[in-house]
Amino acid sequence: MSDMTNFSDFLRGVLPAKDISKINPIVYLHDPLRAAKSNAGTFLRRTSRHFPTSKEQNTNDKSYWVTFTPIEAERHFPYLSGITPAYENVFWRQMLDVVNELLDLIQSDKSEVDSPLRDGTTLRHVCMSTGVRHDAHMTGVYFAKANAMMYPFCEDPRRLELINVLMIMLWGFDDKCEKGTREETAGVLHEWRMRLASADRGCIESSPLQTYLDKTIAAIYEYDRVTGSTAGREMHHAALNIEYWLKPPANCENHGEYLAYRHRNVGALFVWSCVKFSLDLKVDTSAPRIAEWLGWASMHLGMTNDLYSWAKEAKEQSEEQGPANAILHLQQLLSLDERQAVEMLYSMILQKEALMYEQLLSWKNECSFDDDMWAFLRGVWATLAGMYCTVRRVLDMLESRAKFHRNKAQQLVDRDIDAEFRNGLKLIRAQ
């Protein structure tokens, strides 16, 4: 854990210069290899893999994204991948108002549709308990930047805003599911589908939040109507049927079974549909060779998440379910220690990147795809790079939230100690 010395660059243009110096966020610079006391970085060599294409229109830099090379910035951001460069859409600042408006609506929502769990937790409580209301602007920046890195080539900021609404709602409901019991999950999923139902059906109860969500879904379908595409419908359908909250099986006899679970749990279909929607593409991804390649990309998404989050998830591992992380699963399956499991997963990620890249080179030589398909594949490739940065940013946010709650708890302890001290003084004076 460390302070980012150059964090002012991150906030330039977002906050007034006089306010930047007042913010001193904690940045969680978690390096999985270092955490596992591994020197795998010295013998598992990465090869920089730029997206291969001969299409001139796919290689020209446009005004709506910026390029950065995370490998060169590893001193600040541990980036365990050869996929480079990464990109960031310049429209992320325009998304801040939408993100903050949605967060405010969630926190103020008192709709009966937001049914409480047994412990009283609602979606509103989930949002408030993360400390969002105490540093809402920084939370909005995290969401906006993550979306801009995942889908950097989008030319229409409104499309990014619509994707961001779905992503934030997914984050909230995923958190609510985690706080509930297995029996309560079905109710939360019903609530999710009611909230995000098609606007023409609407939700059973209106509220400012629900009205906002209905307009969001209507806007997604309006894009399809105007362009003749089905990307919006596919994205909406994938969001409704996402399985973030799917629990890991109690026993996986091999690593393939775990990866099959993770393919569903990581929400890969939703991610790829967002790529299509962000680029307004009409591509058929059901062809066997494309579906296979996307399967590899989905594994990469899951393994990337697991590599960076294993230390956190190891502390939250439940005895009632199987390992919720590939590293924990490898430890259990192969009787590996922590360091060996981390190194094995890291090597699997690099192998998967090499396999995907070789397939791209083969397709480039065949020249069998149209421009839309190449744009889609390039978008997925950029998403894989952006995913590393997004996972890092989410971990940053989680650590900031954890620090907030630790400080809050300490304040309560200090207050109690102070109260006891004052009561003691009163007793002494009374005597």
C-alpha cells in the first residue's frame, strides 16, 4: 500500500487546482507476484503483443482515445500481461455527471422493489456502506475511468454512459447478492430483472431511480432502431442473464471445470456485447472459430481477475463453497503452496495470450474478415488490456473504502474511550 506521488496528474482537469492538494487517497498497489514472494517475473518472460492488422482504418489514432503503455509504468502499476498498449477513451470526464447522478439516485431510493435482506440490507445500503457518499466524486472517477479503459474506441460518449449505468447497477446487485444467503439470492435476481426489464414493460413501481433506468433501457433500444443493429438488445439480454453471483461448485475435479464456472461467473458475454455496442458493430460472433477465440478471451478475463484478487478472496473464503479463485483452486487441486499456484496461473495467462495472438496472426494472413469483424477483435484485445487497469482501479477503490471503515471504526473506539474517561472523572469528582 502506498501513496501515488503523481496523483495530481490523474485529477487535473477534474478538480480545481486548489482542491487537488486536499486529496490524499491511498492507492492499493498490489503486486500478486511480490505478495506471493515470487520472482517469476525474472524467468516468465512476457512478449509485447500489439494487435496485428493491415487495415489502415484500424491503426490510425483518433481524437477520442489516448494510448499508454502500462508495461513501461510498472513501477506504479504492476501489469502482468504482454497485451499492449492499453487505451483510455477521452470521453470519461463527460461520463462523470451521469455516474454521480446514478449513485445519488441509488442512495436516495426508497422503493419497495428494493426489498431488504434478512439483516435489513438494501441496494441503497450497499451503495452507502461502501463509503460512496463520503467521497462520491472519487468513486465516480473510478467508474468513469474503468469504463473508458474497457471500451476505449467508442466514438459516442452517450453509448459509454449507457454501458456505465448497467455496470454500476451490476456492481450494486453483485454486492447485495454477496451479503445475502443462498436462499435470498433468488429474490435479489428477481429484483435485478424487474429493475432492468424492457422499458415498455417497466417496473411495477415507479421511482426516480426506476424512471432513470427505464429511460436508459429505452435509449439502448433506440440506438438499435436507428442503426438497424442488434448490439443494444444483445447487451441488455446479456445483462439480464449475467451470472456474477454464481457460487463456485463445492468440488472441481480438474481446472477445466473451474474455468467453465469462471467463464459464466465473470460475465464475459456481457463484456463482449458491450464491445459491440460501444463500436456500433453488426458482427456474428457465433461462428465456431470466433466463439473459440472468445472462449480463450473469457478465460483470460477470469484469470486476470483471480490473479489480482486472490489475496483479498483468500481472507473471505467460505468453507461452505468451493474455492472462488483460480489460485485457491490450484492450491487445493494440486497441493501447491501459495507461490507455486500464483506462478502457475501467471504462466497460464501468458500462454493464453500467446495462443490468442497466434490465432490473430493466422487470421491476418488469411484476410477473411470484413472491417467490422477486425474492429470487434481489436476492441476485445483492447478490453483485455483495459481489464488489467480496471481490476487495479477497483482494488484501489476497495482499499480506499476499507481505509474509510477502519478510520470510522477507530473513531468510534476513540469516542468510547473518551466517554469512559469522562465518566471516570465524574466519579472521582463525585467522591
